Amino acid sequence: MNVGGTGKLPMTELRALCERAGLKAVRTYIASGNVVCESALTPAAVKAKLEKALRSKLGKPCQVLLRSLAELETVARRNPFPDAPPGFLLVIFLDDPPPTDALKNVKIPGDERLKLIGRELYIHYPEGMGKSRLRTPLADVGTGRNLNTVRTLIAMAKGDA
């Protein structure tokens, strides 16, 4: 979930909100809106329920982006920069694949590498995100997690963490 800019939402409250929305085995990871859960509902129904509940709680829209365990595993496997340290590789998750020319006008100020694959944009920051002057493309329509977080979410979904 992209809860940035919506005010503070403690993860205990987010977990309770998800449970009230009918999700099962709800677990959160770090205070950035990462939720691992189970549901018999369709992804579209889960997204709609959570966005409605979050809007009611926060008083403004909040974007929910969903990925199944299989999809997260594919994201990790598709990593186009396997030589990049996982903490220096950001994955921007999007609801829908952007146009193929979405990166056409992106100005890369340093040695950053970008690759768009389906509904994910991979960005390798060789000097770290904090030192980069890259204006993160598609960040306004998606939410980013580094590869360490993606791997932890996979482990949590498998019950290994």
C-alpha cells in the first residue's frame, strides 16, 4: 500500500483494518504499508475493499497495489540487474503496465540503470538512493520497495519469516 502522504498509520491499525476488511493471516512488515495476507476474494475485490477502508480511516484516497506470492517471486526472478546489491535496487510496483515509451524522457543524472518489465520498474542506484539525483519515474502512480523488502515479503508469504 502506498500510505505516503496520507498521515501516520501505525501498522497495528493497518493490520486491524485489513482484518476488518475480511483478510486472514494478516501480517505487516516495516512501517511502510507492506501487508502479507490471505483472502478468498479476487484481487480486484481486495483492492476495492482496502482502498475504501483506508479512505474512510485516513480521509483521503490511498493506493493499494497487490501482488500474489507467485507474482512477487516472478518480480525477484526477473531482476534485470542481478549484480546490484539488493538494498540498492528499487522496484516500483504499478497497477497496470505503463506505455512502452514511459521512460523515453527520463533524464539519468548518474550511473543509475532502469528497466521496465511488465508492471514493475526496476531501478539500480549504484551510489544509493540517498545520493542519487534521479527523479524516480512512475513513483507518482506506483509504490517502491527495495529488493531486500521484496525477498522478505516472499519469505513471509511462504511462512519462512
